[in-house]
Amino acid sequence: MRIVLVCLLSGLAVASTAIGQEKQIVLPADHDYATLKPGLHSELAQTQCQFCHSTDYIVMQPGGDAKQWDAVVAKMVKVFGAPLSEADAKAITEYLATTYGPSK
Amino acid sequence: MRYPEKTDLILLTSRPPQLETPMKYFDQAITPNDAFFVRYHVFPVPTAVDLNTWRLRVHGLVDRPLDLSMDDLKTKFPATRVVAANQCSGNSRGRFSPRVLGGQWGDGAMGNAEWVGARMRDIVAMAGVRLGAMQVTFDGLDKPAFPTVPDFVKSLDLSRIMEDPDVIVAYQMNGQPLPMLNGFPARLVVPGWYATYWVKNLSDVEVIDSVFEKFWMKPGYRIPDTPCGCVEPGTVPARTVPINRMPVRSFIAVPGPGTRVKVGQATRVKGIAFDGGYGINEVQFSTDDGATWRRVQLGRDLGRYSFREWSAAWTPPAAGDHRLMVRAFNTIGESQGATPLWNPAGYLRNVIERVTVQAM
């Protein structure tokens, strides 16, 4: 039996365990940088988007206009099956286009 | 940001995890396992594997479906070794202009390792392919939590597998078992082709009688069906094909951007070059915006799919900013362009790279 603890930092256990034929890891929680910027409907966007993925997926983007963000939200609903009402999808698109608008 | 079995990498996203390798690691041909980039598509990703129960299932249009244990993989098939570069299709997407949405990678969604495993064609042959087989699909242990999310499944033509002895199911990476986030216990290795085909935590192989066109093959991971794989910036391609072989790329790993160097003192410039499997046979370096180029020294040849180290000595002639450029050529004469090509998904970047340093 062999246990390897790769690292421990800031109280957060990031570990890899190998016991004979088994291997197990513990993934860190979503990073703080994923937190969405405040704005109208920001809470709705935070709650609904992070249900399936960390919101750093949004934060890292170069920014997009209403049409681009509409396409992204539509993809989440139509391709990935995000259970969003039409009204919520519209509100989230508005929030994204306003808060994460086109890059200069 | 530290992840299990990983050193301090650049965090793009947490869930599913995407971690980028800092450029400084590319001053050598082999990328250490703990520095190797991570890119998953669906969540949850596997966090525990028990080799007592893990099996590689081979089924579909075959005579004898297989359930291979790790022991089977290691003992029933000859171990094959290949040193091969693994690069995300969207590597350097963050450099695209006009910008495109998607993972905003710098240049570190790539790595190079010595892979050891069983040949995919030997595995398929043991199962016995039936008449009418056309493609083989590959699925890993990463399974979306919601049934509506398309599972990450990729496909290759059966002919590609049968003709290429270097397509392997790798259980060893740089002499070690694979890190969990790089595909433990086994991943597909498709040398020369983009990493999207190198399915991690591989568990299911199916031989099928058609061209597989689920989400991650279509519309995902497609490039314009044009000779350059590019279109006029901002436009949509008329036709697309699945992304495939990697074009030539080369990078300056050290000195990094903004490094201060001394006038009149020799500075060592180092980096790597690679392509989609023809092999790099020349790397050139320029310090005058590409007006003149000089050939640089290449490191050891680790095989045609591998990163090739290169290095040059350069003495800054005067104080101020200096722009260093590198370009590579493969054995069939393919190289890199001075202006970037564009496509809507942000794939295939292979423009000549530039690093500006400051001489004092």
C-alpha cells in the first residue's frame, strides 16, 4: 500500500492517492476569478451558468456583442440542453452583452 | 494554480479543468508530466480509477468483442514507443484577430512526451474487423452529469488506424503512468494530429459502419475545407472538414517577452519546433524583422513527431527593444507565414512567432 500526497496548500487539499491498483485525485473548487462582475441579472447568470460549468468560461472570453452572446446562450440551450426558460436566457444574454461586451 | 499531479500552471477554467503550460517549459524537447497542459470538455472528469475494475472495451463491428485489462494491454500486445507532440486545436486562440470566442489559450496548450502503449491496429486486429467497418470511435471515462450534454466521443477512419503503427493506446508517459488529468490509465495517441483525437481516460472503442458525426466531430472541431484551412477574417466557411494534421510551428521559450539582456553580451535563445509528422529539418532565427534569417543549431532528433529543440547565441548590438523571430521548415518544405491565417473557431495557428526583449 502506497499513499502519495502531492501537495497541500492554503488549507485546500489537492491530493493524489495511489493505493496499489487505484488512483484518486481531489480537484480544487472553482477559482475566485470565475466570479461574474456585478450587473443587472448577474446573480441569475452566476447561478444558472455555474450549474454546469465554472464561470471562468465567461470571464476569460475577449467579450462579445449581443449577437455573439446570443449564439453562445442558444448553444447552451439547444446543444447542451441547459434548462433555461426563454425569459432567463434573454436576461442572461443581456447581462453578458452589457457586462462582457465587445473587445476593443 | 496547483492541480493534483501538476505544477504551477496557468488556470483557464476550473470545471471542466483547462490548464496551460507556461512558455518557460518549452526550452527542452520533453515536457515534464507535471507541467503538461490539461483540457477537458465535459464535467465531471474522472477523479478515481481502479485498475482492478477498469477495462478497455472493444466492440461494434467486430468478430470478438474484447474487455482488456491493463495487464492485457501490457502483455498481449507488443509495447510500442513514440515521442510525439500533443497540441490542442485551439492553442494560441487568444492571439486571434479578429478575436474569437472559445478557450482563450496563449501558446501553452501543447506538450511533448515519450508515449508507450499498445498499437491500436493490433487491438482492432485481435477483435477482428467485420466487413463494412468504416470508422472507429473513442470514448473516455469523462461523462457529462446531464444526459442532454453531448458526451466527448471522437472518431478516426479505420484505414488511418490500420496503416499507422504509431497510433497507440498509451499507458506510459515519460516513463511514468499518466497523470489522471492527462488520461490515466490510458489515452489514445495520434501522432501528428491535434490533441482532440487523443482521447483521455480511454474506456470504450467501437468499430462502426459509417462516418461518426456527433457533436465533437460535427459541428465541433471543424476547419474550413480550403487548402489553408482558413477564410477571410470575419467570414464563415462554405464547407468544413474535421481538423487533422498539425502545421509547422516554432517557439522562442527563452528569453521570454520583456526580458532584459545586456548589450554586447552573448545571450542564449532557446525553443522548440514541430510539425504534423514530416519532421523538422531546419529552424531559422531573425533579429531584423525577418529581413534576414540565419540557420540555428538543432537538438537531438527524437523522431518525426517530436518537438525538436533549437538554440542560438545572439549578442544584442545596441540598447533598446529587439524583436526576435523564429520559423521552422519540415522535410517536405512546409514552413510558417509572416501573417496569421484566420478561421472562426481559432484553430491551426502557425504564424511566425515574435518575442521582444530589451537590451540595456
